Amino acid sequence: MKKIEHIGIAVKNLESGNDIYKKLLGKAHYKIEEVKSENVKTSFFQVGPNKIELLEATSPDSPIAKFIEKRGEGMHHIAFAVKDIRREMKRLEKEGFILLNKEPKKGADNKLVCFVHPKTANGVLIELCQEIEK
Ligand code: ZN
């Protein structure tokens, strides 16, 4: 694991979330991106070497919609940057973590991602992400 790449925050409304985090961080988001496969719309803020990702559900069966229904708005996941996502997935599986996808998938912000089940990480959803080489 190289560093915390971003922290994901589930919001009911991306526009009002963007307003709040713009005030909080003193600058606007640098991109909005829809991830169709996850039924989410995301926005990203750069904060020094790390990022904040706001996530809004685009359909009622989105994982974000279910999360907000159960727990309300708030911190949703921590994402760690990794150099080699497949190697890291193998390592974590061997250590007993449950991976939510067996193959890396295309996430937001030009990343290959894999999620680790929160029940194997003290209640925190973990995301691994590897920058896709252009
Ligand atoms: Zn994320």
C-alpha cells in the first residue's frame, strides 16, 4: 500500500455535497464522473496528496443508496493506492480478507479498483486502487 488515495463519503445530493465540501476545503471539485456499473455519480476534491470522493446514488439499487438507507450519509470507504492491484489482492486474500470482486474492475478517476469486505476490516469498507497507465 502506497498511501491513502482518497476517502469516500456517501451523500444524498451531489450538488449540495459539492457546495459544502467547497466551503470546507476552500476549493471546488476538479471532476464529476458517473460510474455506470456501480450506479453512482462521484465528484473529486484534491487535498494535498489525498482526495475526497463524494458519492451519490443514481438508482435505488445502488450500493450508495443502500448504505444511506441503513446508516445515513457519511464516511463510506477508505481507498489505498497500490502499485500492483492483482498482487495486493492475492496477498490480502491469503491474509484472510474477503474481496468483494475477484477481478479488478474499472472505477472512477482512471483507476482499477477492488473492494475488501468491511466485516474483515473492522467495519470499514476498503478500496484498493491502481492508476491505469495511459
Ligand atoms: Zn473510492
